[in-house]
Amino acid sequence: METRETSYKQIVKSTGIFGGSQLFNMLIGVFRTKVAAALLGPLGVGLIGLYQSIIEMIRSVSGLGLHFSSVRDMARANAGGDRQQINTTASVLTRWIVFTAILGALLCIVFSKQISILAFDDSSKSPQICLLSFSVFALTLSAGQKSMLQGMRKIAYMAKASVLGSLSGFIAASILYLTLGQEGIVPALLAAAFLSLVFTWWYRHKLPIQRVSISLRETYLRGKKMVALGLFTMLSGVISTLTMLLLKSQIGRWADLDTVGLFQSSWSLTAIYLSAILSAMSADYYPRLCEVSGDNNKMVRYVNEQLHVVLLAATPLVVGMLLFAPWVLHLFYSAKFVPAEGLLRWQIAGSFLKVLSWPFGYILLSRSKGLLFLLTELLWHGSYLVFTWLLWEPLGLTAAGLAFLLAYVLYTLCLLLLARRLCDFRIQRRNLYYLGLFLFFVLSAFLLAHVFHPAYWIKWSLSALILLVCSCVSLQELNRIWPLKDLWASLKKRISKDD
């Protein structure tokens, strides 16, 4: 039986393995965006953002949410230890993923003209969007391979595939931007997609999974169960990517493509540092939660443990980004992107609530409450668009940041109420203590950076002090959960074992 101590160790160990890869990817992202900003400018960064939104929109529609819902089936089969069930589930998933990859590529080609008009107000980008169909195909297949690795809880394999794909994609993109300029954007996206597929395919085929002879009818019937939950996550993904596409297009109409580039830079920075933490934790958290979805007590315990660790890991980053936003923009991009400082700070403040609400969303998915999950996503994206629209005239680009924060206030309250209803969730006293303490650090950092304007040396001295104290509190508690020297030794052993 898993004890609280071993459960915490599992969380920290898995986070350390995949989190290390995400940290590396974040550094690669720094260089990638820096190269794009230097060689292509805000206009090029804006184009990259729009093309990426198009790819994600098509993948969300065609993927049927299988890359996410299938993790649940793989995790349950793996927990049962039934090799036949694991092989059958993997075979069914493979066939469905190939089908959705082909479907996505066809949709991208057939509707390329309409997508170009939606994103750019004309059909001039239709040829480029047709080429992006290959990216859709490769990334859909890659996501299917990753879902098998995640369901089998092969976190080290996921980490290695992620690092190698990110590094090779960065090298390819840098060469293409340098030699072709803006004409290299689409080839760079294609190269990154296929390189990601190569490495996920390689590590997926290291798994002890064998092909199973299964009829098309049985493939369809078994796959329907995955699709039933996947459709809701698919619709959520469609809403998310469509929201971003519509908002970027509207910002371009309200202002210009340079402003879209500023918005994209702020959004990317928020996504980069959060994904480094949340992706690392979800890699193991979601399969574990699926395995105990029928036990309220275990589920409440797991969610509280995950909430505890994510607050400890994410808050120092939130505080640091709030305090040093101009430097971060200059480091990741260039001085031309510093006007996005106000937008970035509001988004980072909202991201603290995103971190807080993140563990609760998985309760809905592990319990197969797909419709409720979709409605909560609709609440966030709908309120985000409405708040941005209402606030744009008085605030300009900063409106998108404040809207981000307000939307997460509504979203977090909603998820807390649903978690209480579904599994009688209660936040543990220790988590309430750290939540209050870290909220104090976040508010202090925001007020110092965005509201008060003391003398230069006072401001940066206080900023360094706040970040230092917050980091020390987090590290001290993480070290209490599992001594960091023991964690490092365990990580090296785990990675070597998975090889």
C-alpha cells in the first residue's frame, strides 16, 4: 500500500525527471524566441503565433481528444498488469491516431482558404496553410506516441523524446530563419513537427507492447469509449485554439500585426514557464488519479499532495517573473518587446490562479465528467474574450492581461465548487497556510512592480529580498518532503534504469 511519504516521493521524482526536460525545453524556447525576435522582428513572431494557432486548431478538431483520453485507458490497463489488455488498448489507439492524423491533414488542405481569410482577412496564406497539413499529420502521430508513454508512466522516455525533439527543432528553425527569413517560418514548423515524431516514435517502440490482431469493428467499438471522453477534451482544445486565433486576429484589427507580436510574446512567456511545471506534473499525476478515480479518500489525498507540490514549485517563478518582467522580455526577445510589460504582469498574476486551479481540472477528467470539463473551459475562454473586449478601449493591450486574471478568478471558484461536489474535496490546513503565504508574496511582488515606484536601488533591493525569501520557503519545504540530495540520486538511478 502506498504511504503518504512514498506518494510525495513519486510526485517529486516524476516532476524532477520530466521537469528537468521541460526546464531544458524552456531554455531552448528562450533561444528559439530570441532568434526569431532578432531575425524576424515582432511581425515574424506574430506570424509564427498565428500559424501555430492554426495548427493547434486543426489538431484539436481532428484529434478527437484521443491523445488525452487514451492516457486514462492505458493507465488503467497498466495498473491491472494485464499484458493482453495493454496490447489491445495500444493497438486500438494506434489505428485511431493514424485515422485522426490523416483527417487533420485533409481538413487543413480542404479549408485552407477559409482559414486564411479567418486569420489574415484574405486568402493569400492559403498555400502556406496547405503545407502546414504535414505538421498537423506529424504532430498528431507524435501526440499518440506520447499518450502511450504517459499511460505506461514511462516518464524518462517522455523526457528524452521531448528534449531531443525540442533541441533538433530549434537547430532546424534557426538555420531556416537565418537563411530564408520570414519565408523559413513554415519550413521550420514542418521540420520541428517531423523531428518530434521521430523521437517519440523511437521511444514508444522501446515499450514492451506487441501488435494484436483485432478486427476493424472491434477497433471501432473499443475506440468509441476513448472518443466519448476525448470529444469533450477535443472541443475544449478547439475552443482554446479558436479563442487565441480570434483574439490575435481581432488585436490585429484593433491595432496591427506588431501588436499581435507583443501579445504573442507575453502569451508565450506565460506558457513557457508554466508548461515547464504543469506538463512535468501532469505526466504522472493524471495516470495516478485515473487509477484511484473510484476512491474519494485517495483522490482527495492525491489532489492535496499535488496542489502542495505545485504551489511550492511554481510560486517562486511567478514572483520572479512579476518582479523582473522587463528584463525577462528583453532576455527572451528584445527591447522592442518591452511595451508588453504591463500585459505580461497581469497575465503572470493570473497564472498564479491557473496553478492553483490546475489540479482540480483533472478530477473531472478522471471521473469521466467530460461535459462538466467542457463547460468550465467555456466559462474561462468566454469570460476571457468578453473581458478583453470590454476593457480594450480604456486599457489597450493591457486589457488582455487583466482579462486573463479576471477569467481565472471565475474559473478557479467554479472548479473548487465542482471538486467539493464530486469527491467531497477539502483543502488541507497545510495547503491553506502555504496558499495564504504565497498569495502574500505574489501580491507584494505585483504591487512593488506595477503600482509603487520607489527609488531604483530600493525597488531592486526589495525585489531581490522578496524573491529570495519566497524561494527559500519553497526549497525548505521541498527538502522536508524529500531531501534534494536523495532526489538527485534517485533521478540518476531512474533514468539509467529506463534506458
